[in-house]
Amino acid sequence: MNASEKRILKLAIILFIIGLTVRYLPWGLPSIETFEVGDAIIVANAPPAITDGVPPADTSAVLASDTDKVIPLADPGPKSTEHFPEHHRKAKKKVSFPLNINTASADDLCAIKGVGPKLAEKIVERRTAAGPFKGPSDLKKVHGIGKKKLETMLQSIIFD
């Protein structure tokens, strides 16, 4: 075992001992199993309680601080996107290969390896300006398509 391996082993042992110490010694460290929210204490792993003869719909429960009674949590309802907008990635359209370069839209062209939205727009602009592509030499005239990119694109496209 060389010196760097010994250092890594010593670090792993030290971190393991620190983890055990923090986990099992009662130093009053904050626990993630219970925490206060307003006037109630939320108990994460509380057993389902029967409140007023009705079992809770959820295994999560709230322990009221003044009565020491377990109360089931209410369903928060649908999430509001007003305060927390969700960013969704646009799903890629399913495209069957080989793709006809003369009839494909810019979105379809983006499915080809190495072709992004800007290059797809350039291909469409060139096609509308100069007419349909007759072969790879016509496609190579598009700014941004070199020899290597053309070779990777030729595996996914056809000319008609």
C-alpha cells in the first residue's frame, strides 16, 4: 500500500468514527425525526393514530404541543405554481431515422446527433433559399457543417 492509499484509508476511518460519534452520542444535536412548525410538532415516523374514531389517511402525523395528541396531517392540496414556477425541459419529438433532409422541420433536425436548434434553423434557411439538397456537397455549404459533422449527420439522413 503506497502513501496516498494510506492517507485515503486514514481519512475514511476518521470520517467513519466521526459519523458514529455524531450518530450515537446524545449531544443535543438537531434531529430530523421531529421539528416544530408553528404550534405543533411534526413527528416523521409516528405510528398512525386514530383521532375521534377516524384513522388517518396518511401515515404522517402532527403531535399537538398543548394536548400531546397525535393529529393526522391534512392534504396540502394541489401545488401552486404561482410562487414556485417549475422549469420543464421540452420533450424531444420522436423521429424515425433516416430523416429526409429536404422535408424535415427544424425540430426534427434537432434529433440528429450534432445538430442543435441554431444549426437546424440554418439548414432550413439554406433549403428555402437555395432549394432542396441534392447531396452531401450541398449540405456542406451550410455554415457550421464541416467534414466531421457531415460524416456523423450522413448516418441519420437521406436525400430525395
